[in-house]
Amino acid sequence: MNIRLITATAILCLLSPLPGLFGGDLPGREVWLPESEVKDRFFGYLIGLVQVDTCGVLDADDLESVLRDFKGKTSIPFELIKSIRRECGDGVGPKEVSISFKGELKTPVPYSILGYHPGSVSTSSTVRFYEWDIPYKTLRWNRREPVDLTQIYVFGICEGWAVIDVDVWLDALLGGLLDDTRIVVMALFKYDGDWHGLAAGYGPSGEGRSGIFNFSQNRILFPTPEHLRMLGPYFRNLVIGVNRVEVPLPPSGEWQSAG
């Protein structure tokens, strides 16, 4: 399968499980990952929080109080978030994560490809996810060397929608390497010692799309390295095939169901 890159990783960490603590203070700098591991300070804090398995609600004031000193060291517009909720449930089914924005979101993709910001990220005002945590996974594709992933956090959209709109001129320039994408799954994981983020979904005609971000290098891996191209199909199938999640279509009529 020809897996195209998408630039959805810009919203990856906005949709990750930021835990709010009922009746207590948020973890502080003790959970921050060093810049040698994660350059962007917003991401460094978020990935640190992902590893703290607490549940509750984090609102805009909480985010502002924690991150206001780091606006110059992040590319993510966290001020657009209204609240983030993580529900642990009864421990039998998946956890649930929801993020609410201050209205429907439309913001430029904050990272560049070939020196250009390639388009915009659009979402419904609220997006809800099922969350699965996987300690370790080894993937193999044909006769290639296995790919070992650890500390895997998977988020499949179960309510709402998220879309990457690629600028028309860049789409024409890069052809099949870049295209509009509706997101069905996002994931955080460690590979080869580095934290990575993945977003995977489908193009308007139902063809597979995926993209990967390296947090230590602070960049989208473009084009996706050949040995990592199996990750998009794997995570899409985990959500749609294995866990049977019915991912909603965006409201515009151009999108076809897939999977």
C-alpha cells in the first residue's frame, strides 16, 4: 500500500490524555521531559503528563497557568483549548479522552514541510477518543527488520472529527505525497530511543494516509521512512478492525467511508 504523509501531528498532543487532578495541583516541572528528548516545551510537558495515569478535567485556566512561561518555546496554540477530560472508567473497557475547543477549530499546521506550512487543521468543537495503552509491540513487514515500539498510547476517534486541509498548490506540487486527510487514530510511542507521534486516517476517496513526527528532532519525518510505513495501516486497523470503532465522517460531503 502506498502510504502518504499527513501533517496531522500538529494536533496530536492536543488530543493526548492531559490529566487534570480532582482536588489537587497538577504535576509541575518534575514531569517535564528534557529538551534533549523533546525540544518543544509544550510537547515535553504533555508527554510527561501522559505517563502520569490520573483522570479528571483540565481547563483553559489550568493550561495557561502551567504553560504561560513557555509560549516562546512551543509552536502549539494551546490557548485555543477550552478543556480536556480523561475518564478511566471501570478498568474493563478503554479509557476515554475528550478535548473541547473554543468553537470549531481551524488553525494553521504549526510545522513545516520543505520550508512551508502546508495547510490547516480543522476539528469539531469537541473530539472524543477511546484510549488504549500498549507497553510493547514488535511489528514486521515482509522480510524487513522488525520495528520495536514501547510506551504506546493509542487514541481512536469515536465522536467528532479532525481534518488536515492541505493547500491546493502544495498538493499539486507534491502529488500523492500529501493530501487532505480525515484522522481516525493518533498514537504516541517510543522508537529507537526517541518519542514519536503518529496520525493516520484516510483521504477523500478512502485511500490510506499517515504521518510521523519525531519529538527529539522537532520535525515531521517527510517522506515517511520506508521501514515505518507499516505503522499507519497497523494503527488504523487496531482502531477500526480490531476494536470495531465507527469513526464519524466530517460534515462535508467529499469524504468516503473506509475500513
